[in-house]
Amino acid sequence: MKKKVVFGKKEIELVKAAYSLGLVAVIPTDTIYGVTALALDRKRVFGLYKLRKRDTKKPFIILISSLNDLALFGVELSDSEKLWLKSVWPNKLTVILPCRQKQYTYLHRGGKTLAFRMPKNKWLKELIKTVGPIVAPSANIEGEKFAETTEEAYNYFGDKAVYLDIGRVKGTSSTIVSLENNFRIIRQGGYKLKKNEYFRPDINN
């Protein structure tokens, strides 16, 4: 049996140092290996688009550590939205929320919405508390297979990233729902929402 890998402050400092040097960090997220950069650093976000050869019309998912982080992106929640998010987060659940501010166009790519997830993993949440929210797309070049190991990720990104290795990760993508206009399930993934967990403004008060 493979020994369980436990990350701590040392790994957080490694990722923090990588970001300060303009590198990205390949880390295990709550779903799969992600290639990450600071969400509030416009230059690094653009660099990640280039590195992954990602369609610039597609926004990245942003990982946060608490509901308070949403205010950093100008996202305002109703009382019912706050209550609902507290009931379903942290989880493998990505939630799309309105973001109208032009200063975040580099993140929402003109769509005026941003996708957020609050992971359960304690180390990952501590990392985000330390460095701030991060964009965390899957560790691969767009259109290629998700990296299940850091070796596979290295084949994509080489020395432009640092790598935190926990062995092979065969996770599942997150479930994505939207609170823009009406509640919608966009993608069914690692968290199965029960019908009584759907967001309904009239009863989530």
C-alpha cells in the first residue's frame, strides 16, 4: 500500500515561492491535478492561458477558501445565496456567479460571470488562505488528456512549473451549477446534488 502523502507549511511556502518567481504550480486539488496561478494577478492568468494553449474565451475556475473571498472579485450575494452556498460548500461543486466589474474582464472574458469552488481539502484551503484565491484548471494542454501524475504534467509544462506529487490521481471533475438568472446544472461531476439541495430563492431564506 502506498504511503499517504501529507502536505504542510513547507509545501505552501514552495508554491508561494513559485508564484513569486512567475512560475505556475501543479498541485493535487479536490478533484484532479490542477495547474495553478494567482487569480488576482492579471499577468499570471494571461500566462496560464498561453501555457495551456487555452481558448481565451473560456474562463478559469477559481478556488477560494471562504465566502469572504468572493468580495475580492466584486461578487455580491443575496442572503438566500449565502445560506445556500454555506449548505453546499465546501465540496466538489463549482458555482457560477454574476461579476459585472470591468476590472475582472481578464477573468470572466466578457461573460460577466465567474466560476468558484471551495474545496474540502484542509491543506488546499490553507494554501488559498495564505496566497489568495487561485485559478486551477486541469493540468494539461487544452484538448489533451488530464495529467494523472506529475510526470505526465511535466511532459506538458516542463520547467515552467513546480510540482507537488501524491502519485496517480484519477479524480473526477467538479459538478458545475449556475446561479446566473435561474438555477441550472451545467455539468454533472464529482458532487451529486439532490433535488432538495437545488437553489430556490423562495425557500433558501
